[in-house]
Amino acid sequence: MKKDNPHYQHSRKRLARIERKCDTILALLRPRAEEKELDRTISLMHLQARRMKAQAIKEAQRFRETFPSRKPRR
């Protein structure tokens, strides 16, 4: 195809536009570092919350064993 051909210019512009759209889509699909960091932070927070819940359950159980709620009958 000759460069002077009007269809060549149109095809080149169209191809460039399609490439820009593809680059935009790929950029949106590519995982970002800050999103990974955010996901990691959320996972760590969930893990810490589960640990704290388990610890609270153990402490509550220990408290119940140490200080029974029912008073002994006389």
C-alpha cells in the first residue's frame, strides 16, 4: 500500500486508535501495586481480628472457670 493512498492514512489512524484502546484496557486489567498492598493489609486485618476473637474466647472461658457465676448453695 502506498503512503499517498487515502485508505492507508485512515487505516493507520484506526490502528493507532485501536492500539490505544487496547493499552487502556490492559492497563485497567493489570494488577496495581497499591491494590495488592491494600488487599494484603485487609487480609492481615482479618487475620488479626480472628486472633483477637480467639483470644477473647479463651480469656472469657478462663474468667468463667476462675469466677463461676453461680453462687454455691448453703
